[in-house]
Amino acid sequence: MPNSDSQSSLWKYKADDSQPHWTPQSGFNSELPNLQLSSGNALAIGQSHFLLFASSANQTQVLSYNAITNVWAKYDSIDPQLLAMPVQQTATSMAVLPWDGKILVHQANKFNSSLQVAAIAEASDAFSWQNMTVLVVYLFAMVLIGVYFVFKNKNVNDYFRGGQNIPWWANACSMYATMLSSLTFVGIPAIVYRTDWLYWGGIWMILAVTPIAAYVAMPFFRKIDATSAYEFLSLRFNMPVRLFASGLFTLFHISRMGIVMALTALALAAVTPFDAWQCVLIIGVLSLIYCTLGGIEAVIWTDTIQTVVLLLGALLCFAYIVSGVDGGIAEIFRSGIANDKFKTLDIDFSMDSFTKLSIWVIVLGGIGQNLSTYTADQSIVQRYMTTKDVASARKSIWTNGIMAPVASVLFFIIGTGLYVFYQSNPEKLDPTKQIDQIFPAFISSELPIGIAGLIIAGIFAAAQSTVSTSMNSMSTTLVTDFMRPFNLCRSEKGYLNAARLLTLLVGIFGTLVGLLFISPEIRSLMEEYFKVVGMFMGALGGLFILGIISTRANASGAMVGLFFGVITMMFAWIFELVEGYLFGTIGIVSCIFVGYVASALFSKQPANNLSGLTIHTMK
């Protein structure tokens, strides 16, 4: 930081490198006006800014510095009393301290001192009545879809599988929305704005897994006519393995619901009149209504609408970003390249490369996460069963497999575009905003009235679609895995009513978890999401793969492998041994290896009829 003797350069600590170190930031002094500076006159604000208090022309000047874009801006959202505060001509020091949500500014010399108190005011984001009208109408329309489908659900097959009459293209859109949705729209631009394109390679790994999903995993589930993915496990192993896996899946989706709602709520609270907890309740309650009423068919059709709205909205947003940058698209690429924002590969094979997003972590982590999702995630497997035949399901898988990485390019370039936009227009960025709020804040402030409301409504509804998918898939597993095998209901109508009740209960519980996840201390909820996926789904993916590829694996070995896989991932998470993006792959490998070895120890265990249940016995 600058001091009274000499204006030394700003230094930034880079902790992400293999050898963390301090680096000087060029341009720090050259961009400062002729101000009187002294040590202790800076204050951190938000997640990426600090305020610099200085004196000029007998008046306090307040500047903000963005540690991400490395640019200065004049900060006006300070109590006017502080900005008008006279500066002592003979002051030899100025100290700035946070105090109970306010700022204390102390000036002193050898004769006297003064103390001023001021508040940091968040910038006002006026969400117009026109935008609010669009938001309310859009969300109400999504609820009406759920009400419409309530009359089409005659039995559990309709409620959980849509009567197997869903068009393949709608099913593909639903897969895309289920896997990414509002996490893509809000989380990816935020993380790219803050860092670079390293996660992009992991998304492309979906193409390596798509053939496995289309020609290996999906036919297994179609052949046994599964409603729950975990029915396969009771046929291949036994009922305890099935129940343990189904319970682990439920824990995963409860956590996933919380992260999706919290991420979206924190972002939307920045641009709407609602607080974050109110946004969580809106998402949760509306999801409960149309998911509980309409079942999987309502979820799929709302997913399809969200996919169209969000992709078109993202294209429009990028057009406005380009128009707001001097030099347009050429400047975005020039500045992005100059600031290393297009970095897609970290070629590092050192001993500690597994603790960051090195190339092999991205490749192996991306394959592991997608493999777990396509083989063991009920929310995806359930969609294998909603189309009329295997060919239609295969089209859905391939369409989603191509759509996901191609569409991701748009969201990654938006993140880089936001970086360049706020580098060129630093005064437009409110330093109090969290990083995850940056894209919705841009939408609210830079897009025309009405259009902004539609896109914000789309983000709301996309989160609802993701949450409702979790609700429906959890109620599916609870009914199919924990109720049907034990004949807990006397009729099909009884199971349908139980499904609706369980959807309501898991929705309420997931909403409560969403309220717990709201925390300004979480720097990137998208990164937390990657960890949660790996934590719960990695071992499950390993369990399914073990059962499919090996005829020697048995129930006892599978249970040991699943348990060990979960413990391994918990150990890696608690002690931060590896990058969280690698959790899924660790779970898969540890479950398969330990499960296979343990099965050899229980080799005398009677085997099930494996006909059609492994790649070696499938006709």
C-alpha cells in the first residue's frame, strides 16, 4: 500500500500458483490522482475491492480498487457527512477502521485529532414495476403448467415417468437444465470473471462419457424397466446395497437443492427488492406447488422453456456487453488475452498439481463427474425412462451431450466479457456486490426494462426447475426403493398420494437447507457445487460401474467399496488433500478397487443371476 513517504506499488498475494508469492500490480500509482496518502487509510469492502481514503483540496476522497480487474473508480456510496468531512491541513496520519458495520476515520497530528463515523451504502438497484410485473407473470405461468399436468397423472408411472410419452428433444433440454440450469447462467460467468477458462475443459469431457451413457448405461436401465436407478443394484447385488445407495443419493440432492437455491438467491437479491432468504422461499415454495402437482412431465416442460429463455437471454446479454465496451468484441479478446483470462489449460504434472486445476485434474475430474451423473444420478436416469423407446432416449442423451459443451462457450465468453466491461467501466460496478451477483447485477442495470425482468424471471424459474427435479427424483427413489418393495401402500392411488406427500416433505427440507447455505463467506458457490457432486455421486458412480463391468463383484464387496469410497472422499475434503473437482473420480476409483478386492474376500458368497446385468452377460 502507499505511504506518506513514498507511494509504493500495490502488491497482490497469488495463492493459486504452485509457489504462492507476492507480485506488484503495475499502474497503481499512475492511476492515482495527486492525493495525500498515509498508512492505514485503506479498508476492505466486499469480496474483491478495497476503499482508499485520501485528502485532496481540503476534502476527503474515497476511491475503490478492484483487485480482480486492477482498476480504480471513485466511490460515491459513502455517507455524505464523510465525503464532506474537512481534512486537517496539518494532519500527519489518517486511520480507517471497520466498526459495527460502519467506518471510523481518525485524523491526527501532534496537537489534536478528530474522529468521524460513516456508513457504507450499497448502490441502489431499482427493479422497476415493469420488471416486477414480468417476473410475477412468468413465475405464475410456470405454476400453471404444474396445475395443468395434475389432471394427466393417473398413476405412479405418469407421475414419475410421464407415461413414457415425452418427446426426445424436450427430454434433452430437461437433461441440460437438470445438470446445469441456473448454476450455469449465474455461476459460470462469475467464476470466469474472477479467474479464467480452466473449468471449460471439464465440461467438454461430457462428450467422452456420452457414448457410455447412450450405449451401455441407458440400455441396462431400459431393459429392467427401472423407475428408480437403484433397482439395478438390488438385482445385481441385494436390497441393503440398493437402500444404502438410494439414501446416499437423497443426501446428495438435498445438498444440491440447497446450493442451487442459495446461489440463485444470493445473486437475485442483488437486483430485486427481495432479500436472499425471501428468494430462497420463493424458489422453494413455487417449486413445491408445480412439482407436487404436476410430477415429472411438468418438470420436463418447464425445463424446456427455461432452456430456450436462458440461452436466448444469454445471447442478448452478451450483445449488450459487447456494445458497452469500447472496441467491441475485438477489445474483449484483446484485453482477455492480455490479462490471461482465456487460459484453458494448466500444463502442470508436478507433485502438488492435484491440488489445483491442472490439466489432468480437469480431464479426470470432468470424466468422473459426468460418469457418475450419467450412471448413478436418479434425476438423469429417470429421464432415460420418459421417452417411448431406446432410440428416442439415445437421441436425448446425444443432444444433451453436444448441447452442454457448445452452449457453455457462451457463458464462458460472457464471464470474460464482464471482466472487460467492468475494467472499462469500473464506476458501474458496486463494490459491495458479491462475485456470484455480478451477472444478475449487470442484467438489472444495463438491459432494457422488461427484458431484464424476463431474464431475471428466467433465472428464478430455472432454479425452480432444477430444484423441482431434485424433489421429483427424491420422491421417486423413496417410493420405489423404500416403499414398494415392502408393500407399504395397498393401491396404486396410495403410492401416487405418497409420492406427492414425499415431494412436499423433501421440498420443505431442501428449502431449509437452502436457507442454511446463504453465506457471504462462500466465495464461489459453483466451486462448492462441484465438491458436493463429487462427495456424494463419486462412490455411487463407482458402485454402478463395478456392478456392470465385473461378474465377480458381490453384495458384500460392493457395500464395502461404497462405504470406503464415501470415507475416502470425506477424508480428502476435510484435510483438503486434492482439488474438489477431483472428488468424483476419487470416489469412483476407490469404490471400484476396494469393492473388487473385498468381493474376492467374500468369494464364497452365493451370486445372483447375472443374466443381462453386466456387459459380459448382456444379450
